[in-house]
Amino acid sequence: MARGGSAPGRDRCAPTGAACHDARPVSEHTGSWKGVLFGVGIAAFAAYQQFKLPVVLPVLLERYGYDRVLAGGFMSVYALTGLMLSVWLGGVIERRGATGPVLIAMGLLAAGSALSLAFPASGMLMLAGRALEGCGFAAVAVVGPVLASANAPPRSIAIVAGLAAAWIPIGQLSATAVAPLALATGGWSVLWWLGIAGAALVALWMLTLRQNPQVLLSAARAGSGATSRRIAARERNTLILVACIFGLWSGQYFAYMTWMPQYLVEVHGLAVKSALLSYVVPVIFVALFNVLGGVLLRQGVALGALLGGAVGAQTLVWWLVPLTGDDWTGLLSLAVYGISAGMVPTCLFASPNAVLGPGRSTARAFGIIMTGRNLGVLTGPVLMALVAGDGERWSEGSRLFAGLTSVCLLLAFALCARLHGSSNAP
């Protein structure tokens, strides 16, 4: 980001290595849907990389006999790298733009996939490959929402927040759609090869967008002094509260989404393909209601109230898990969970603008809240594996996450009170 009052701009660096600027002040930028699509697209690709594992986890467990806690670590290691890197990456992206981080991230995603392909029978090397992927994911998880927000047309910021929140279910749906075809042809490795090819295509996409003067590849969207103002103590405390909510919510969500295929196979006796069809139901609702959540915020629904209602619905689903089966009660549970899980991340991804106000750079804010998210992703899948054991104590896991989601609900009410009366809140 430019200093001394100069306007921040696109990430196109001069040959001398000077800071990147756009000839046109960013305050004149009226939005670019190409930039929004790029931000959402690269984030969704990163989510594909993370969720290509759960959709074939039953096959991997059967073929290679991984320890279940280690298998949970294949998901959680993404969060460990994010915890170490998210806040630092937010500062780097704010100062220098997105091109370098995205290109390096694509290299790490490709290298991690290649390592896993080379040594799938070794649980530790598979974990190392996932860790490399996680480093790349950490960068894209910050860059994607930041660029989507920076390129959002001013009147569509809430809608774009919903689209930005949809990157997780879009990635999940992509992996779930590919998995049956992969298992019927080349096996689970097809998903990893597609990840390598996708990383190359994203790198080319980034280099192409650098030539487009309408697309912002830096973190800020306004060229005023307010844009670069440091985050105040109250704002930081509110963002930390959002991060705590994101941590608890992500923990239960990723536990649910990591182990649901295995749960359906073990408890309800479904074949892997049938389990994947059930897996798709909540993910579709998540994607749809990510966007609908943005529409509701745009229409003036209070962010805190929408967040509290959605978390409350998810809390109810967790408490009722022992009473649901593979009949209509199970389908209703999946639908309600998906609907509420779509609303929550839309609210959380809209929170930086709600806390800081429009026109402020949100890279550091996203770094803070993504740290909370990563903490939840780190602990959720492993915690479920520890509590459920070898599949004999799934009900204990549901009660644990029902309690944690209840705490998340209380924090959502606290955020609602903190944002009440704020002129920034959508």
C-alpha cells in the first residue's frame, strides 16, 4: 500500500522494484466484476484443494489404513499453516499487493499435491504434502475475499460478501462432483492431478489480469487517508470477537463436513457414492444461502441479528442429531444445517466492512478473522476423530459440538450488541 497519503493502486510494479501504483486514484474506482470473479474463483479453487480429501476419505482409509487422528490432521494442517501465516500475509498483501502471494501459493499447492501423489502410502508424507498445500491455501484464503471486496461496486458490497462467503461450498461441490467420476476411472489421485492443473491455470489468470487497468490487485478501494488509518483498539477488539465466533463456528462446520461421508458409511450403511449424494445436500444449501444472506444484508437486515438466528438454527441441529435418522428427519436436518451454514459465513465475511466502515483497507482485518477460522479448522476435525474414536461414539461427538455451537451463539449475541447502532453495519 502506498504511504504518505499517496493513493494505493493496482499491483503492477515498476522495473525498479518501487511500490505498485495505479495511474488512476483508487477512490475513482467504481468496481470490477472481473476482479470480484477472480477473488471468489481463486478462493473456491483453494477450497477445492482442501475438500478433495473428505470426499475420498473412506477410500483412503480402506486402502492405506491411516490412523483416524492422523486422517483428521490431513484437514487440520491447513488451519495450522493458516494460524501461522494469516495475519502476516494480511500485512504483506496490504503493502505489496496480491500478485506475488498468489503465484507463490499456486506453486505450493502444486508441490504439495505432487508430494502426496508420490508417497500416498506414507501417512506422514501425505501430511507433509497437505501442509505445503495449506501454506498456499493460507495466502489465497486472505487474498480471495480481499480482492472480491476491493473490486466490489459500491452498491453491491453486501452481495459480494455473500459471493465471497460461497467460496467454501463452491470448492466442496467441485470436489464432490469430480469424486464419483475419479473413483470410477483413475481413482482418488485424479482429484490431486486436477489440483495441479488448476494451480497452473490460476497463475495464468493472475498474469492476464495484471494487464487489465480496471481490476484492482491491491487491498484497498479508497484513496483517502482513512483508508490507511490504523485499526483502533475498539475495532480490533470487535474483530477479535468475530474471530472467536469464526473459530467456534468453523470447528463444528469442518468437523461436520470432514467426517459426514464416513459417518454415513459406518452408521447408516450407505455406499460411498450414496454418501456423497447426501453430502451434497447441505453444501448446495450453503452456497445458495451464502448469496441470499448477502441479499438480506443489502436489504437492511441487521448483520448481528442474521448471524444470531443462523447460529441458533445450527445449534438446534447439533442437539437433535441423536433423534435424526436416514428418513425425512435426516434430510430436514441436512437442509436446515445447510441453510443456516450459508448465512453465517456471509455475515462473518461482511464484518470487516461493518466494523471498519466502507473505504478502509480490509486486508489486516481479514487476517485477524481468518486466524480465528483457522483455529477452528485446526481443532474441529481432529477433535471429532478423538471423541468418536473408531466410529463407536459418534453421538458423543455430536453432543460436544452442540455445546461448542451454543457458546458460539452467545458470542454472536455479544457481537450483535456491540454492532448495535453502528453506522458501518450493513
